[in-house]
Amino acid sequence: QDSIGGFYRNHQESVPPQQSGPTNAYTYSTRGGAVQTHTFAADNGRLAKSTPSLTAGMHNRSMMQQPSSYGGLKMPPVTPKLPPIKAPTPYESPYGKVTVSEPLMIQSPSLFNMVPPHWTYQVQTSLKQGGCYLVRRRFRHVVALEDRLRQECPGSILPGRPDKHATRAIEETGALQTRDFAEQRAAEVEAYLNTLTQHPYAGGSNALRLFLALQDDMGTAWPEVSSNAFTRIGAVTANTTSTLTEKNLPAAMNHTHITNDALEDDAELLALSGSEGLRMGAVIQAVPKLEGSITLMREHGECGGAVGMELSKLAKEVEATDRDLGMPFDVLSQGLLRYGRRQKRLAVELGAAMTPFVSQYKLCKNERAAFVDRRVSLQRRLKERGRADQRAQRLMMQQRQLASQGQLGQLERMERDASVSDELANDAVHSCERVAQVLKDEVNRVAFERRTEWSKSMKILASSLKEACSEQRAIWESTHDSFLQAFPQYDTQNQKPAAS
């Protein structure tokens, strides 16, 4: 009773009958002898959802949508407007630069602790107030960090975590892992952690602070990364069960088919969900095609260079016997070699300029996860509201009967359950509103960064393509001039007409 603020106490006296009260209401005693009445709206003898009050049912809000017609006149559909994109509030991170270095291969210490060989990295984090954190982590800890941040910061759009490359899957399961693999992984993890420290929500989270500062084994704090296989299996099983429970409504609540749009009552989020869905679909389709075209450019340049090398060898062999016949091959090989080098440099420049687009492509997965967090919060709100309504209705129907029979203990338990359900429903409502606000802020932040970075990248892409085209034209024009200098008889433009 004290845990819920002493709202419900032992009854000092029985509840007096309320003859003048409405028929669809229940009353109960509070501390000090006051009597509270909770009223329900009735519709053709059926109990509807309650209105906000200070007691049971205080969580409820109007969920009714605007009617499509009024007085026989059809109302025009209201199209939600997208919120304007604003500059996000600057975030002051308590962390400075994060450095990931000194990869170290860890082997299994004994036969009884069969841990596969893996790389660990030294993570050094400087603090703006002075000092630094120095710990060793492995990539499994980085994966667990993302899961922990997702649970601690629902609705936030986290940066893309480094993925396990297809070529590394065999290396990570085997006993032989190259040093180059570890160095590249360290650079990726360093960039990821520096992005997390500057994130407005993940930067101040407890999970990130624990990851950067805990000197002991991470398995002591996070069972899912424990060196004991049974502990990891138990943690993963419990986490999977809780996740499935949160993301699925109970069967008792599924009386009617409720879509995600019907659950969503925020017009801005509805508009953002539609527009972001279209944008992410376009990004997911376009970015791989652009990356493929850059790969083709690089392969084209490599093929041009390879053909140029082979022609250069052929020219040297032919010139040894016939100089005039080997000269065209030498001119063409020089042009192909220059063209191949320029084409490969263009692919590198375009790949660097494509970094913001690739980042947004990887961010689509986490942005969709943020919208899933919103749907989970909506489902939890619906579930808690329904549970509180059921207990409030049960209390209303049985209150007078239990009071008249003197069963005050059972009545008190029902009142306490109704109060606890109301508190859980209120907590679910506040959590849902908090997730909605975080999601709006995150979509605005990502959109602002996207507009800024994409504009710069588009300028770099255009200038790189323009410069490459002009240089490639100059390469082939100089190759053409060199050929005409070696064989002037083929210069039809400057050739003088024959005398009659």
C-alpha cells in the first residue's frame, strides 16, 4: 500500500450506499474517510471507455477519429502536413575522441574454457573534464552495445554498426584471422564509437558509459556477452521472450483487427511515417545501383590498364622486328594506361563522395527500428488501457455487492489492483509520448544532416565527373595527335590536295 503512495488504505468504515449517484459508477473510500466516485459512459447498456479522472481510468484519452460526414455533408479528408526541418539543438557530449587500437588475438586458456580465438581491441576514451577511460573490448561487445542502446533509447535513430563482411565470416569462425582484418575492424569500430558519443540520446546513455568505462569483464554486467555459453543462452532466450511479448498484443485484446495507422494518433508521425517510408524505399533501391556503377567504373579502369600493359609488351616485341608496325600499338597502349589510371582515380573520388549516401542507406534499418519502437509503445499503451478498463469495470460492477456483504478485504484488493493498473496505464501513455517526441527529433536531425551532407556530396560528384570527362577527352585527343605525328599520311584534315 505504501508503494502506491498510500492511495488505498484499510477501510475504517463500510462504504455507504450512494442512492443519488449514477447507475454506471462505483465508489470507494480513501485515506481520511473521503469517498471517491468513478463514472463510466454508457452506450445502449454497454460500458464504454471511461473519461479521465483522478482514480481508475485516469489514463484514458479520446481516441475517436474525426467523422467523415456531419449532418449529411461529407467532410473533406484532412491530409497531415510534414513538420518543417529545423536545425537540431547542439549536443554537448561529455566524451572526447575515442581511439581503438592495438588488436590482440586471444586464444582459449584451457580445455575447460573452450572460447574460439578472437580479436580484442584497446578502447581509449578521452574526457572533456580531464582524464580518460582505457578498456579492452571485442566485437561481440559492440553488437551487445547496440542492442542495449536500442532498449535504453527507444525511438532514437542510432548510427549504423559495422557489419560482418561476407569474406570475414569464414575468418572469424576459423583459427586463422589476419592482422589486416583486425586493423580494418578497429578503424570501423573507432568511427562507430565516435559517432555514438556525439549522438544526442545515445551519447549520455548508461550503456555507452558502461561500455567505455567498465574495467571488469563485460560478461559480469551483460550476461549476453558472458564467456559462459549457458549464461549467454539464458540471456538471449529471456531477451527474445520479452521482445516477442512486447511486440504482440495478447489474444484477449485482439477482438478486432487494429492496424498501425489506427493505433497512431499523432498526425505528424503519420505524415513522417509515409514520407520516410517512400524516401527509405528510394534510398534502398538507388544506393546499391550507384555503388554498382562505381564498381563498374573501377573495373573498367582496371581492364583498360591491363589491356594497355599487354599492348605495351606486344609493342616492344613487334618493334624489335618492325618499328613501323609496333608504333601504333605503343601509342594506343600509352593512351589506355593513362585512361585506366584516370578511371580508377575517378572511382575512388566517387566512392569517397558517396559516403553520406551509403551512411543513409545503412541508417534506414535503424530508422525503421525507431518506428517499430513507436508501434510497440502504442501497443503497450493499448494493452495497459484495456487492462485498466477491465479492472475498473469489474470493480464498478462488484463494489456495492461486496460492500453490502462486508467483504471489505476483497474490495480493497480490487481497488488496489485498479489503482496499480491506472498507474501502469499512465506510465505507458507517458512512455508513448516520450517515444513520439524522440522519434520526431531524430527524424528532423537525420533530415537536416542529410540535406547538408547530400548537397555537398552532389557538388563533389558533379565536379569530379566534369573534371574526369575533360581529362579523359584530353587523354584521347593527345593519343590521336601522337598517332597523327607518327603517321602523317593518315591526317586527312591537314593533307594537301593532289595537283591536277
